[in-house]
Amino acid sequence: MWPLPRISNESISCIFTPRSISISYLITKRNNILLKAYRRVAFSRAELEHTLLCNPTQIKKIVCDFMAHHNADTPVNIALCGPSIHEKITAKKTVIDKAQHTSYLYTQDDKSIYYTTTINPALLMQYQLMAIASHIQLLTITTPFIAQLKLYQTVHGTAFRHAQLAHDLRIHNHRIEDIFTDNIIPRMMQLSPNVTFDLANERYFLLSSLGLFYLRR
């Protein structure tokens, strides 16, 4: 959603939730994805309210400090989730037609099921202005669901089938992050020696970061 036409072999992925931001620095090394650096910061000063940037100066500092510390002069991809992001999985044509973005998922009972999302243009502008003020090249603003859907498609490759996606989504109540097995992250990317984290706590963010990386390749 809302991309600029640029493909990069390294990128920063920022996943925003109402409670925290995660930042991943991913690069391609010998045809493998390497997580060069990772940080998640909990919000404690009302930086975000319903995904609105209430303290853009502090958010900018968090992202810029991370990039400067790791000497990362690379494009940034953002995924947003929260009450201000309107997401639905639906077959209703009126909802589908009005959505900013739609992704076809599967067919059920002769009805096409889509994932739809709409983000307020003013909210998008906030993040775009923050990127401009930070001298950051912003490539994509999307949602974790779209990022993880891309990861799902990448994992299955040429074997991807919408029928299998339908089965996997339905048995997991359409929580796409629950489809992935626990070994998917260590299988899909390597970690720099200095990167440590509790995988159970960071799983959602890392799945989204991986999906964002593949989304821009």
C-alpha cells in the first residue's frame, strides 16, 4: 500500500502498535536474510494515541537514534495497527469498493472473501511528514496483516494456493500470525551475534518485519 517505486536489499522495518514500536534492520547477505539489529521500545509518554502521532519528536528520535547507532542509511517500511486502522475480512461489495486497499483471500460459498483496510489520509500524512523531517526515505505504509500475508505467500512459493490459505485462516480465526510455526523465524532469517530477544514476545513483530522486507523485494 502507498509504496514508492524502489527495491532495496536492505531496509528498516518499523511496526507501530498503540503500546510500542519495534524496529528491525534487515539485509540480504549471501542470498540469506540477516537481522542485523532489533529493538522494541514501549511507549511511556503518550507518544501514540490510537496510532496517531501525539509526540512525533520522540518517535523520530527513537527511529533516528536506532539508524544512527547501526549506521543504517537505508529505506524504511512501516506497518500500523490499532483502532485508527480500519481492517475487515469481508465479502460485502460495498465495503470492498470503499476500501483503500483490498487483498483477495479465498472463495467461500461462491463469494469472494477479501481483506480490506482503510487508513485516514491525515494519519498517513503524519507519518510521511515525520519521515521527511527525519530525512528518511519512506517506502511503504501498510498493515501487519498485509506484511504477514506476503510472508505466507513467500513461504509457500509456487505451492501457494488460496484454498490452503482459506483453510489456514479459518482454523486460526483469521489471525494470520497464528498460522506460522514456531520455527519459521529462525528458518527464514539469520541473526547477527549481537541480536538477542525473547522470541515468544517478539514473534508478531518479527513476522511483520519479515513480511515487509519481502513486500518490497
